[in-house]
Amino acid sequence: MKNKCTLLIDGNWLLQSRMAVMMDQFDKTKTKYELESSQTELIERMARSIIIVLNRFRDIDNFILVQDGGSWRNQLQIPSQLDEKYKGNRGHDIEIDWNYIFNSLNKLGEYCKNQNITTSQLLNAEGDDWMWYWSRKLNSEGTNCIIWSSDNDLKQLVQVENGTFTAWYNDKHGLFFHNDLNNEQEIDIDFFLNTNYKSPLFESLQKNTQCSFINPDDIIMSKIICGDSGDNIKSVIKVEKNGRRYGVGNKDWETIRKNLRIDSFSSFLAHIDDVVIELINSKKFSCYNLNKSLVREMIDYNIKLVWLHEQVIPEPVIQGMNNIEYQKCDIQYIRSNYKVLCGNKDEGDIMSIFNSI
């Protein structure tokens, strides 16, 4: 029997967001007992958060926890004009005992495995890669997906396919669906008559939270061209004027898109050389005599960093992903007993979770 809707949990985001208010509890000056107690508390915070979402969306009938296992992107040869690798700007506070923090997510993963919950971690595969893998695999098999994360990059995975959908969810911003599911949008009559896209599940989910509709291709193209400081992805053009550095802004990119009539990522891929020419000849950059090949090199590099697709993810990584089995957990038992995700088989008082919000 196919699952109706699977929640894909961004484990590293869940860890980072729940530990934010607990950082001082993991100071290296703490005793081993204090650190272990804080680790237990952090695991419980993550477990409670999972149960809250599962009970908010009762249509979810399975979930998967994904974790980072390193990144194949760090092994890419960087363009000649860069001196720092992908996410090379990230560091950790040396006063914090990160072993206890990261092991809390590993322990949560172990407890999930004990409940027949699919957990996914693989050497050189990021959580983003797993989100791509599971959303595409499950949609193709007839299962809808909700990605739970605050990572806006993952909105590029929002889609409708084979009568199913992948949505992106965050507690603060609600659900994001593909534009093709927007009732207010003009769509062709054949698509509208396909009732699979207007399922009771879709209608039910909309009742539980704020909903928005997006074009995921916009996210991919904008990040490739303009960059993303959070992931240390640079704009494809960087120039200096009067002691300040300038790159391609979103307004610059929108102007070029309109000029070239690029309305999809496939169109973007087919017109990369035209994009390069438009960029270097634009009013903002024409005076710098930019090298076409260097700009093209940056675009090709950023595509590999940003685009979540089988065309860029290395085949060995995908083969490793194919070895992970999708399992069905006892979702009703877990909903009513959050402590099993903390390694404790005693029943948890589910009402106390909601009363504490």
C-alpha cells in the first residue's frame, strides 16, 4: 500500500534551530554530567518538535530523517577567481563542545531506526541531496512529500508530478506549493480537469497553516547568478569601485531575464552564453571589460553548487542513496508517544506538548 504523505525532516536544520537557545549549556567548562543532561534535553526538544508537526498535519503517514554526511561539492575544483571553497566561511565557536551537540542528532537517528523510521546519511551527501532523492523517488511512486526545513534553497524541490506533489514547510512561514496548484492562477483546461492535483490531501493541508505558491525555477536561477552569502556562493560577477565590491543583484538578474525571455530553468540552461553576454554588456558592468570565459566558469560552478538534480549529483552518491530502504513506521504509536524518539519506551503525555507551546 502506498503512503499518502511523507514528511522529509532536515535533521541538521532541526538540530541547529533547537540548540540555538541552549548554546551556553554546551560550554566546555561544564561537567560531563551537565553536558550529557543537556544532550538529553536537546534530543527531547527535537523529538517534541517532530511530534508537534506530525499532529498538526494528521494526513502525514510516514516520515524520514535526513542528515549531512559531508559534501561532494567541497571536492569540486573552484574557479580561478575564487580563493575559498563552498561553505568555507562557516566556523564553530571553540568554547562549545560540539561533539555533544552533533551526537545528539546521531542519537536521535538511532532512536528513529529502532522505530522502523527511515534515516538517511551517506558519506559526501548533504541533507539537500537526500531531500532531492526522496522527494523525486516518492513522487514517482505515488507518495506526496512535505519538506520540513527553514532552508529556502530547498524550495526549488517544490513540484507537481504524476498526480503527486512536493511542498516545503516551515513553522514560521507555512506551506509552499508549486504555482500549478494555485486556484487563482490561469491554467489550461486539461490540467485543471486532472483531479489528482486537487486531491483531498491538498485541500486538507491548506486548512492547517498559511499557504503560498511559488515557481521553484526562480529560486535556482537567482541563486546561481546572484549567489548566497549563507552558503558562501559568490555572485558570478564581482567588481570593485571606490573601495566597495559589487555583484549581480536580483534586480539586475530580473532585467536580463526579461530581455532574454527566460521563464524556466531549462530555458536558462539553453541560453547561458546569452546570459553571459547580457551580463558583461550591461550598464552596471560594461566598463570593466570582463572576461566571458571567467563569467561562464562561475556560472557552471554555481550550477553544480545550487542545482539539486541527477545531472550534477555524482553517480556514486546516487548509487549509495539507492541502497537505503524506504520503511513504514507505526505513525500512530509515535504520534502518541514522543519519548520513543528519545530512547525511552515510557509513554509521553502528548497533551503536555501542546499545552507548553
